[in-house]
Amino acid sequence: MIPISFADAGKECVIKKIDGSPEVKKHLENLGFTVGGTATVISTLGKNVIVKIKESRVAIDFATANKILI
């Protein structure tokens, strides 16, 4: 498993695990990041990662992206 921040742009990935505190996990779940769900990295801009999740594009910071394992 690797963090989603290291995924190749344009490749659809299956989320296998989400690390972090219960608050972080709940926040990511509210954004649409769930174990077993799919996400596609659109691009990495500076310290942000743009991810397509459930037909929406979401920007998350690099530290948070490292908690999403694919």
C-alpha cells in the first residue's frame, strides 16, 4: 500500500485504508473517501493534491493525502 499522494495522475485507485485520528477519518469520509471506494489523482500542485472522488474534484493537503492508502 502507498499513500494516494504518490499515485500516478489519471490512474483510478481503490482506497484500501485510511489512517489518522477519528476526526480526520470522519472528515475524509464526509468528503467521499471510503475504504473500498475509488479515487483518481488529477494533479499535484505544490503541497496540495487534486483528487476526483465520486464525480467531484477535491483538493487536500499533502499530509492528509498521505493518510489515504491505496
